[in-house]
Amino acid sequence: MAETIDEQVSVNLLFNHIKRSAAPTSLYWRGRRYTITSVGLHHTTREGRTLLHIFSVTDGTTAFKLELNSETLGWRLLEIDAQA
């Protein structure tokens, strides 16, 4: 079952100019680095005028739901699910 976290995190993002795609490659949360092995769903939503990018990713063991705020370029870890 997913646990709501809603904390700021640091994320490394890789942009591929040929494929015109962007994907998180690792995240840093509570002093630990998680290497992202797979990106599942990516979608956008709006909170007022602010565009938010939502990424569902996994490190092979744990699933994470990340949010990128396109106005502040800040990342938040929204949910974590250790059953992945």
C-alpha cells in the first residue's frame, strides 16, 4: 500500500534532445540515494497557473511518485510504495 510522504527531494533528470524526452535517473531522500531503473507513467496537471509534472518511477524494489513544479523547478516525493 502506498504511503503519502509529501517531502522535498533532490532529483537528477536526464534530457535526451534526440528523443525529446526527460526522465529522472536518481533521487535523494532522507540522506539516501535511490537509482531509478524504470519510469512508468508521466503526466501533467495544473495547480492554478503552475504546470506540474508527475512521474511514477521505481528503483526495482520501491515505487515512488515524484512531482516536478515547472515554475520553481522544485521536486517533491508524493508517495512511496515498498511492495514494487
